[in-house]
Amino acid sequence: MLGSMGRLKPGRAQVVSNAAWLWLEQVFRLSIGLFVGVWVARYLGPQQFGAYSYALAFVALFGPIARMGLDSLVIRDIAREPESKDEVLGTTFLLKAVGGGVATTLAIAVILGLNHGDGATCAMVALIALGFVFQPFDVINLYFTAQQQQKFAVAAKTTAYVLVNLLKLWLIMRMAPLSAFALTSLAETGLAACCLLVGYRTAGERIRRWRFSAERARATARESWPLILSGLTFLLYSKIDQVMLGALTTKTELAFYAVAVKLAEVTDFIPLILQTLFLPRLSGLYKDRPAEYRRHLQVYFDLMLVTWLGVAIVISVAASPLVAVMYGATYAPAAAILAVYAWGQFGSNLGIARGTLLTVEGKVHLNFYIQALGALFNILLNLFAIPRFGALGATVATLLTNLLVAVALNAALPDLRAVWRLIIRACHLRNVAQRVSQAVWG
């Protein structure tokens, strides 16, 4: 299989190059973000870091409204109609400007309603939410993605990211207040917009050529609303635990949980890399060679489960020294949370694998129902567990939600029974070793 991937057809080299830029960006951002994030957490301490994490998670819930569900549609339309790119970009820019304004207003209004007596939290949320104002400029990033010119977007976003992280280090040395770190989130979105503009001009393009089309706006809006709902349910599924933890317990508990989540998710790029490697191959085999498709699909699920198991074992065993060395004694309670949370990461691996299957087989509409059920189940579990057990309760709620959504649901729904069988076979580790060895060596 790997050998066949190495023999690239014409045009594939550009795709591989584009993917390489994306992964280099992810690894670089992960390294810088983890390093600076540890400094920020240690400097702020659990109470202030918990408040900061709460504000970030709260604002993230409104992100799908700002994005308007347009990202995949923009990439698709530019790829299909390159001659209409200026109309696509101009129309999308204005739609996202409206979405950003609505998301900012809603985030501020809701936090004022929920925390009318907590001025500091409201101020942080407002500062972070103002970053949605710069969301429209992300259409430039989408243009580069559609054109397989990701190096320009990567250079722009990485420059902004490095500058903002240097700013965070400077704030630590200046012993700045908590509100200053909330301001860095706004600064990052603003700098990213400026850098994308520079990258767009460097690529020989001009914004003044963009134009708005009311007809395209109406057509795009009709297509985008299911994607907005899907994005909202995904974020409710993945972020509501931190928001509820910050609202129902102390911000210190949230800080311990946020640290554990950060460390547990540090290897999340691995399933995404596997997805990038397998998706083109599986797409090509699905209709023409079904037997080979099923064989490669099984190997894909095998690798997803094995990588989760290996990472979970390492992180859970090393949880205490890892937290102690990186975050210090004040974050020691995060170690127990991390040891449990690491085992729940199968939800990410198997969820991505199932998403790949649904994409290839044209069943992506099921993702909305899966995520909606997961969000509802997670909220109900957290309402019970968080007031009684704090951060550890939220961790167990996440693990149980992943068990239901990523595993058990596959056995219950006829359209997902094939996923259930793939997971069961992947649990037989001896057979997994044989299949993977045969796929690699041939």
C-alpha cells in the first residue's frame, strides 16, 4: 500500500506538497503552543488560567455562526469555477462579515445574561469574541486551499501565531494582568488577517477585484444552514464540558481539566495524518474494487485503534511526572484527570475513521445526527457528574459519551453496522499485526 502511494500520478505531487505544508504547520503550532501554553498556565495559576480557559471555550461555541458553514462550499466552488473566484470570495466575505457581527453580538449578550455580576469574565469574553470581526479575511485561506497553494496561507498564519506567542512571553515577563492574555486572542486573529492579505498580494491577487452577487449569496445561504447546525452540534459535543465545568464549579477545577485535555490531545494530529493518507486511496477503490476497499478500510481502522491504545498507555502511565514537570505542583490534580481522559481519546480516532467512511460512501448527513445525540448525552451526563465529582466527573462523562457515540451507536444503527464490524475486528490485536504487516510489506 505504501509503495503504491509512493508512485504518484501526475498532479498528485501538488496534493502531497499541500498536505505536507498543512502538517508542518500543525506540528509547528503544536510545539510552540504547548511550550508557551505551559508558561502561561504556570504564570496565571489555576484560578486565573481556569477563567481564561472558560472564556476561550465559551466564545468557541459561537464560531460556527461566524463561519456561516461556508468553508467547504467556498473551496468546492472555487475548484469547480476558478473563473468565478472573485465573485465567490467577495460574496463569501460579506456573508462572513454578517456572521461575525452576529456571533460577536450573541457571545457578548449571552455572557452578560449568564454572568451579569462577573465583570472580568464578561470583559474577557467580549475581547475574545471581537476576533470574529476578522473572520471574513479567512476566505483568503480558503482560496489558497482550493488552489492547492497552502504554503502562502501556512506562512501567513504561522507568522501571526509566532508573533502572538512572543507577545504572550513578553506579557509574562512584564507580569501583565489576565485581561492582557485575552487581548492576545484578538491580536492573533487581527494579525492573521493582515498576514493573509500580504500573502494574497504576494501571490499576485488583488482584493479590489472581488465582487458581491446577491444571487450567489442566496444560493450559498440555502446550502450552508445545515453545515452551521452541524458545526454547532460538533462544538457542543466537544466544548460544552469545559463551559459547564466553568459554570457549575470553580475555575480552578476547569484549569485542571483544561491542562489534562491539552496534554491528552497533543497527539491528535496522528489520526488526521492517517486520514490524509487513506482518504484518497479509499475513495479510488470504493466503486471499482470493493474487496480491496474493504481490506484497506480494515487496515485503516486497525491503525486508528492501535495508535489510540499505544498513546493511551503511554500518557496514562506518565501522567503524574508529565504534569509535575510541565505545569508544576499547583496543577498536580490534573494528573488523575489526564490518566482517565487519555483512554477516552478512542472517540477521536474512531470518530475520524468513521467520518472517512461516511465521506467515501456518501453518508455524511449522518454526522449531524451523531453529533447532536453526542452533545445531548454529554450535557445530561455533565449535569449529573460535574456538581458531584467536578473535573473528574466531566472526564468520565466524556469517556462514556465517546463510548456511546463512537462505538455503541454503530451497533444500533443499520447504516453504521459496517463500522461496528470493523471496530470488533480491530480489537483482535494478533490479527491486526498480521494485516498491517501485510499492507506495509506486501
